[in-house]
Amino acid sequence: MNPDRTAIFDRVAAILKAHAKEDIPITADLRIAADLAIDSVEMFDLVMEIEDLYDISFPIEEASAIDTVGSLVDAISRLSNA
């Protein structure tokens, strides 16, 4: 993981911990909905929080395709560099 992705991952992990119903370690392959018990409404709130934090906008089709922490970090990295 490059330094930018590491920083993004660390921030995302902290946000996810605040939203998670389970206290489990946050890893890149962790499934946001299934493993952290984050429902679609909470995921929407999470995406909005991240958009504000990074001043980015997720296309709807991309936001709905995010399933793991790693895919979320990839999307943030890609949109931040666009």
C-alpha cells in the first residue's frame, strides 16, 4: 500500500470503527455490510461523510459496487486523484 493509500485506509478504518456494530479489526478484505453489519442507510451516511472529508463525489453506480474496505479505499484514491 502506498503512503497515500495507507493514509486513506487509516482514516477510513477510523470512520468504519465508529459506524460498526461489531468490534473487529478493520482489514482491506473486510466486507463492509456483511462483516461490520452496516446497512444501506448507514452506508449512504458513510459515503456522504467520506465525500465531505475528501471533497469528492462517488458516482451512484460506483458507490453501490463498493463492498470491501479495500474497494472503498481504491475508489477514494481514484476519485481524489482525478
